[in-house]
Amino acid sequence: MIPARYAATRFPYKLMQLLGNKTVIRHTYENTVATQLFDAVYVVTDNEIIFNEIKEHGGNAIMSIKEHESGTDRIAEAVQNMEADIILNVQGDEPFVQKNTLQNLLLAFEDAKVEVASLMKKIEDPSLLANPNYVKVVCNKNNDALLFSRSSIPYMRDKKIQFNFYEHIGVYAFRKNSLLRFTKWPLAPLEQIEKLEQLRYLYQGVPIRMVETTALSVKIDVPADLIMAEEFLKTYKGV
């Protein structure tokens, strides 16, 4: 499921921006389908422009019935009457999908205790630590997330200690029941402060298993990211 909101706050209409010769949302949809990992792939949107963009190019799209606070709420509405075991949420602004990465995320569910899983990547550029558009995550020994934040976490009081910082990559997978439970909980205070929907799970005591990836990608949050994505597209070899 690919939640696709039209009027994004930081970069309105970003999913309909051209990246090469296709829109951002078409790249995301077609690259997800090309992995051949899923029984079905849908774009779930609040807007007829995005809906028509996918349908007119032979894809599957669903219009949201209600207004939603988050992409997770949006896909939960779409899947509630579908037969599904695992639902994977690929963000619409993550066009450079990698098959191996998504496959490793799905493998996390071989552990029966895992209800929700997501991706993280080691931060190599220290300048990103202070950038609120790059969400950071810290984990326990089992790679379950302890906290997500737009701030730099943890605070390096002792700078002599070697520590790897991780960026959260906004790709999630859920067992269906865990996804539907999410929609019944009120917004969590931390979620509202940080504007990070995944904090609702942690607030309710549901662990999120983090899977490390080393795959290179570009997420499109702001207009400058689109320029970086154009450069990345020249070397992107597909799934």
C-alpha cells in the first residue's frame, strides 16, 4: 500500500512533480510492483489527480473515504475489508524502491513476536543529525525501536564513545490486526509534538522491529530533494 497525500506541507504537490519522464508517484508505484514481492499493490490517495495518474497508466488506486491524520490511518481504511496477512507501507515520496530491502523487512515477520517492522540506515553525514527532515531512531539490543525523533538522539554528552546514529527510513510493514488497532488509538502526545505517526505504536507499548539497510536512496521532502533525485535517477538500476 502506497499512501499518497496531494497537499504535503513541506513540498505541496510533490508526488505529481516530474522525475525524469514520470511523476514521483508513478516511479514509486511501478518500482514497488516490479519487486514481484506482493500479491497486490495499491496507491491510496485523497486526491483525484493522483488517483487518475495511477489508473490512467494501468495501476491500482483507491480513493480514501475519510480525512486522515497519517498515511498509516489511510492504508488501514483501505485494507480493512481485504484478505491480507502482512501489509507493507511504501511512502509515496520514496521512489527508489529496492527489492532486497523490502524482502529483508518482510523476513522480520518470521519472528512471531513482531507486529510492526520498519527500516533504518546508518547516518554517514554528521550534518544530517541536526536536520529535522531526517528522522533519527535509537534501538534496544533486539533492534526494537526505543524512540524516534526529529532531534539528534542520543545526546552525545561523552564524545569519546563511539556510536552509530541511524536515520529512520519511512517504510513499514504490519500484521493486519496491528494495523487496524492503530486506527482505534487516540493520537499520542509524542506523535503530535514530533509529527511522527510511528510514535503512536511506541506510546501504546507495541515494539517496532527495525531492519538495517545500506541501500542508497533519495526521499523527496522538500524541493531541493527533487534535484538530488534527478541526479540519483541517472545511476538507479531499478529493483
